[in-house]
Amino acid sequence: MLLNKQIYFKVLINKFILFKFYKYYIIDSIIIVKKHGLKELFKRRGWKFLLIIVSYYAVRDSLIYIIIPYLIAKGIIGL
């Protein structure tokens, strides 16, 4: 029974693209930084990697510092 649950969760996780992205791209990038350094990471991943990092932080920070306070001020979100 336990083996069937493990197989089910493994199949379920492999279907989600976010888990695939995390498994192959992010973990691999961490390994590259630990073994060869940040300079090698940018050589291998190129400008796309930098674009992903900048985009992530731009979206996250705009949500935290602009959109959520605006919604609170307008009374849409009540805390």
C-alpha cells in the first residue's frame, strides 16, 4: 500500500511543470554555483538566467510593496 502511494505521488509530481523546472533547472544551477562559481553559471545559463532572476524579484516586490498596500488603502483587502 505504501509503495503504491509513493509511486502515485512520484507520477503526480512529475506531471507538474513547476516541479520539473525546480528539479532540473534550479537544483542544477545550485550545483554549478557550488562547484564552479557564479561566473560559470552565467557562462552556462547566459542572459536568460539573469532575466529570470530579475523578473522574479520585480514581480515579487511589486506585489509586496505596490499592489497589496494599494488594495489595503482602497479597502478591498481588510486586515
